[in-house]
Amino acid sequence: MSTPKTGFIGLGAMGLPMARHLHARGLLVAVGNRTHAKAEALAAELGVSAPPMPAALAAQCDVIALCVTADSDVLTTVQALLPGLRPGAIVIDHSTVAPETAHQAAALLTAVGAQFLDAPVSGGVEGARNGKLSVMVGGDAAALEHARPVLEAYAARVTRMGAVGSGQATKAVNQVLVAGIAQAVCEGLALGEALGLAPEQLLPTLAAGAAGNWFLDKRGATMLRGEYAVGFKLGLLHKDLAIVRGIAERAGTDRSVIEKSLADYAELMARGHADDDISALIRLKRRSAA
């Protein structure tokens, strides 16, 4: 499988550009999506197929990548793929789900002679569009090497973290850091705003020192302008953190950032902002400063 025939299921804000990168590398043969019309439109544009059923897509592919939303979506899709999977096929899941869900998917696939890699990603919509995602992989090392050309089509870094489930465990750690950094940056910038500091001076000054980070660089100016175009929907981070809460409870570690972020994003969702970028958190920080 030096040039694996690849299918991609889940053409949302992340999945669509990832599928385009696969096409640019000559790897994409089929696409699928919950709303089939979206898959058909992309297939017509790229000259690939869009089978109406996942099993028909699987029959064309050596590797199938998934980028869906919920744990139930992953398991339902994997079950739908099973009748059509080729011997030795590899299913890669880029969704953010519980490690237990990864183990369940792997068991389903192992039973039919296929392999599974849990491979959540980080880098947001920009990373997907630019082909610069970080992919954290759990699963068999040989399966990863077979699938590596697929992952490298849209990744700046691909790292095997261990056995199945370890990719999702790593993503749990990632999401705690994402949430904590967002808390700090939004609170700090709300304070700077309340103190009358000019953004054009404040942001580069902060970025040049120990406070510099990706979120400040990518979202600082936009949130101070009250712009919250989606890089990562806050409703999705809330979903992820609910999974992370359970992981942290079982691990017995502190959950202060997780609980605070869950509460804050729940409030924003209740106010109708679920589809805003996570930087919309500054709305609550401004209210507190006021």
C-alpha cells in the first residue's frame, strides 16, 4: 500500500480540507458524509466516487479515514463499513472520542481482519486547511507505517503514542491545555482591554515574551475586535471536555480547568453561541471585568 486507495468520511470544517489534501496527493478515491449531497458535490468536483453506503465505499479502499463528531457516530460508521472492508484494510479515526470507544471500534474491525488507528488531530481549521495538523496515533506500529502516506497528506507531525486508545488519551491532555490557555488568554486580554491598552502594541509585546502562544497569536486580535469566526467551535470543545472529565475522574487528577471551562462554555451555549470559536469565551471575561 505504498499508494493506498483512500476513502474519507466526514466532510465538515476539518474533514473537507483534509480530503482535499488527499486528492492533491493522488490518494483519494471515495468520499462519504452524513448529508450525502455534500459528498456527491465534492466527488463531482474532484472526480472521485461518493457511494451512498459506507460498505460500498469500503470496498474501493485500502484505508478509510473518519472525521465525525460523537462516539456513537464512530461506532455506527465502523459497523456500516464492516461488510465491505477488504482484508487488511485500515480504518483511521480522526474524531475526538473516549479511549473506550477506540477499543470498541478496534474490536469490531479485528473481528473481520481489519485494523484500527485512533488518530485524533490538533491544529484547528487552519491546520487542516494548511496541511499542518498534529496527529496523535494509537494502534499497531506496522499499520501506522502503511497508513503514513495518508496521514502525512495533511499533517506536520505524526506521532505513535502507543496501543489503541493512546491517541485519544493524548488528545484528552491536549484539550485540557487548549481549554486552560483559552481561559488565560481571554481573561488577560479582557483585563488589557479594560485598562485601555492598545491591541496593536499589547499583542506583539505579549507574543514576544513568556506569554506568547499559538492561541494568542491566532485569536488575540480577532477576539478584541469581537470577531469569533470558527477555528474550533466552542460547542465541540464542550463536548470534548465532557469526555476528558471522565478520563480525569478515573485517573484521579485535578479537574479545575476542565470544570471551569465546561461551566463557561455551557453558559455561552445557552446564550446561543455554540457555533462560535472558543475565543468567544472573552465575552464572559469582559462581563466580569465590567
